[in-house]
Amino acid sequence: MIDLYFAPTPNGWKISIMLEECGLPYTIVPVNITRGEQHKPDFLKISPNGRIPAIVDRNPSDGGEPIAMFETGAILLYLSEKTGRFFPADVRGRYHVQQWLMWQMSGLGPMLGQNGHFLLYAPEKIVYAIDRYGREACRLYGVLDTQLGETGAYVAGDDYSIADIACFPWVMTHKAQELTLDEFPNVKRWFTELRARPQLQKGLTVGKSATRKTLGAKPLDDKARESLFGLKPSAQPQPDQFGKP
């Protein structure tokens, strides 16, 4: 059994989708990130960076003590090795998938997170930041669109992989990012095909069932903004909920 420390955000959905796709048994442990539960000492022992998601595998393949993991890229690699799924066995294929997984971890996720923050959460509208991260979001969508046009199938080639699982939940936020997939036809085709996968849908449903416990009511109140962003209480209007890293 795997414990998944979870909130319904793009990064949280990566792991709930992966667990469903792999058919691994797991238990959801909701983490209310709007009330600072991600900063509690017990959680920090599992995820030192104070971010969801994290897992504890109580039945590791070596038969030893439970293994705790944080960082979504590391968790995806761990689960793919555990199950032998969604990560190629051959050297070239393996490192090609790993490159695109790292691209998501270092580029697509962080840049879309910043774009979403300055569009939806910043106490004041900073034109430079909105323009800078908006342009970078468009650039990264363009990179993904070009790659998907070359492969004609999935992010790293002919086979569905952890690179797709990592990218999908962030692309799912495109409307909140004020982007339209019509400008990126290869991404739109890929997104539509992946969204139809039954196990991916189950992974997203898990997130919806946990929303009330982990994100609380909308709009975000001062306590939520301080817990999520380190922002002190503000009289600024609050935005609707958007996936947080």
C-alpha cells in the first residue's frame, strides 16, 4: 500500500494519475495547504521542502522499511521502476523520456506556476511580471507543440510515458493561464486524446473528491494566502482557486 499525501493541484494530480495508470493500491492522505499543513513537522519529515505531493511506500520492492519520497519527478521515476510501466527499458528511450520529464520539472511547471501566480494571486498587477511569464508560457507551449508535431503521438515518442503524465496536469490549466489550445494544434490533439484515458480521469476524480478538505472554500482568505505564498493579510480582492505547485 502507498500513502499519497495530496492536494488537488497540477503536481498532486501527476501522482494520483500515475497511481491509477499503474493500478497500484493507495490511500489518500489529504494535506490542507490553505491552512499550512504542509509546514507541519510530521509532513516535513516526509517532504523536507514543505510541498505536496509526497508518498510513503509501505511495501517497497526490496522488502525493507517503508520508503518516503518527495518531488514529483522522483516519485514518477520510482513508481515506473516499481511497476515497469511508462518508462522505456532501452537506454535511448529511457533518457529521451527523462529529458522531457526534466523539461517539465524545470520549465513548464515552474513557469506556468509563476504565470498563474501573477495573473491570479499577486496583491497588485505587475505588468512586467505578467508579460514576462506570459511570454515564457507561450514559448514553452510552442516547444511542446513542436515536439508533439515531430513525434505525432506522445511527448517523448510513440509510447505514453511519465513525460506525458507530468505535462498533462499543467496543460490542463491553460484557460486559467489565459492560453488557448487553438494556437497549439498538436498540444490540443494530444490533450484531447489523453483526457479520454479512463485511468487518467480516475486520477483527476480523486483530486476532486479531496478538494473540500485540502483547499477549503473559495475565494482564498488571508490565512490561505499566507500559507500558500507567504503573503501577509491584504485587502486585495481574492481570485478563484487555481492549481498551486
